[in-house]
Amino acid sequence: MNIQSNTFERTLTSLKGMYMKTEHVIDRISDSKLKKSFLWTLTVLFCLSALLFLNILTPLISDDFAYLFIYGENIRVASVGDIVQSQINHYYQWGGRSVAHFIAQALLLLPAYFADVLNTLVYLGYALLIYFHVTGRGKGSLSLFIFINLAIWFMQPVFGDTVLWLTGSANYLWCTFIILLFLLPYRFYKGGELNVAGKILVSAGLFLFGIIAGWTNENTAGAMILIIVFFFIYYRSRKWKIPVWAVWGLLGGIIGYVVLILAPGNFERAGESAFGFSVIAYRLFNCTLTFFFYSGTLILSCLLIYILYYRFPGGERNDKLKLSIIYSIAAIAAVYAMLFSPTFPRRALFGVVTFLIVGAGILYYNLDFSQKFLRQLRLSAITIGFISFIFTFYLAAKDINAFRNITEEREIKIEEAKRKGVTSCEFERYEGSTYIHGEDPFSEELMTRHYGIKIFLKGRD
């Protein structure tokens, strides 16, 4: 027992020593602007490199093959004009996400590597926008930026579907980027006044931008409108005047959202589906189940941060709590906006998770880190998070590369079949994983049109 006790004590002493040395190094770096800038640059480059690598690995799959063509026609997209025509068809035949699918078709029209670079840069912009929604006009925090990226990686239920898969990225990553960018002036507002020319220009710009932001994604854009309304209430609680540009931005967002929801294609697909009490009750249960099942870890993490903030607040406790609650309530509203949808795919949680990260991030950023316990907790969490990321990144790259190899083998077999005059090819259907979207039931038809040979996808035994 004495040997075990001594070993434990020596281990604990070593860990304490390592922590003290690490904290000393961090303090020295924090005192140097040059070293802080170097660390920021290194962190951003690491994020960009990791995401670009995964983007380049990810091949076309499922809906990507659909949006290579003008929607509803057997003609390949070859110009921006073709994309406009495609989205007109899409609006009347399928749904109102014209902004999302315009982006998807534009990316598919570009050279693959250029599209991968753009997608990576938008991811970085998305992470930075979360960061600025958390900090507002506050000072920089590298640990916060690291935590945001770790939260996106680990807490988004299907990272591959919403960040790497091109069509999914256009629908979720790009659209959420647009929404966060549109909301940024509301977060930065501190009660100041603009001159007459400034009011006119900002009001007109936000009105037009609001239409685009509202026209992006049903549940996330709906939550966006709710956030603006809550910001108005927050402004009044601070005795700030609600600015004219904010009202015009809200009006634009509502108009865009109405255009999105009232697309004739939505009603074409909905058909005569019932919407009685039993349907509502089932969907209410399904929304709650989906939320807690796929976001349970994030919900518990948010709860922990709320407890820590209550115990170790920094600055104006009530003010920061109000801001956090704005985003958290909007996230919950985005969950139950899915009551109006017959299904609740995991990727629809992308905006929900984003707003929860912002809400929890505001409290984390305002913790009193003069407390040694919090600094130790922060360092431990970053260390464990980084190690976990390295291992899961390996799994992600392995999964994606495996499907990329499958795709390349298929294309070789398809070309060989065409040369031999064979009329069809049969392959195993790929079911997907957390890091890459699977092949949907309609993938056969889409791949047949794209490759010019009948494709059959058989299910795995």
C-alpha cells in the first residue's frame, strides 16, 4: 500500500509540476504580442490545413450528382444563367432553398480544388463568426477559438454531412455563415447613433442582406428572426434605442423567410399529408428525442458552463446571462420549428448546435479566469480535446479516403464497361459515416444520368 501511495503522490507531484511549467510558458506568451500573434497564426493555419485536407479527400456523392444538372431537366449546368434557371425550376417543383442550392450549383461549376478552398475558407469564417458573436467587442481569446473549433468537430452530429459534403455544406455551413454574418451588427450594437447617410446605407444593405439570410434554411433562419426580436428586448433593457437599420434588417429577414416557406415546391412535396393531434404529438416526441440523443453531450457541457459561470462570474453577470439566453432559446426554438417537417435529419441540428455553442461560449468567455481552478480546468480540457481530435481526425480521414478509393474503382469499372458495350454496372451501396454522407435511395438514378450508364446499387447483407 505504501508503494502504491508513494507512486500516486509522485505522479500527482509530477503533474502539478508540468502544469506550473505550462502555465508559466502561457503567461510569458500572453505578455508578448508577437508570440500571441504567432500562436494565433499557427492555430488558424492548423485549422485551415486540416479542413482543406478533408475537403480535398471528399468526393461527389448523392445530391451532388443532381445539382450538376439544371433541376428538372437533362441538361448539365454550364453557366450562372443555367443555375438561375435551375433554381426557378427548383423553387416551383421541390422547395424554397434557392440561396443554398444556388451556392451548391455554383461550387459544383467551379474546379474541384477551388471549391474545396472556398469551402475551407467559409468554415474558418463560420468559426470566427461564432467567436465574434461570443466576444462582441471584447478582447481576444485564443483558448476560446480553440474550444469553438473543438466544439464544432465533436458536437455537430454529422460533421461530414454539413461541412464536407458539398451540397450539405451549401445548405448548412454556408447558410449558417450567412445568418451569423447578418446577425453580427445586432450583436455589436452598443446604443450608438449613425448619421443620416449612414442610416440610409446600412438600412438598405441590411434589408437586402436580410432577404438573403431569411431565404437560407427553414429552422435556422426562423431562429435568426427570433434572435433579432430578443435583441430588441435586450436593447430596451439597457435603455438603448432600437436603431432604424435593425428594424429594416428584421423586415428583410421576414420577407426572405416568407419567400422560403411559401415556395410552391414545398406544397407540391407535402401533398395531402395530415397534420392532426397525433401527428403533432409524434413529431414533438421525435424532435425532443433527436435533440437530446444527438446533442446530449453538448447540453450537459452547456449546463456545466452555466454552473461554473454562476460560481465564478466575471464582469456583469446578468448582462452576459441575458445574451447567452438569447442564443440558447433560439437554439431550442430551432429544434421545435421542425414540428412542421415530416422528418428531422441529424444535419438539421447544425444551426441548433451553432447557437448553443454561442450561448455557452458567452458564459465561458466571461468566467473569472483569475481563479486557479478554472485555469487548470481550461488547460486540461484543451489538452484532452486536442489529443481526442488527433485520433478522431485519423478516423475521419480513413473513412473518407476509403470511400474515395471506392469511387475511383467504380469510375474505372464504368469506363471499362462503356468500352465493352456493357449496359449497366452494379456496386455495393455506401451507407456513410459521421464524416461522409451515405448514398440515398435515389442515388442510382442520379449516378446513371451523370455517368451515362445504368447504375445499380445493392444493399449490404
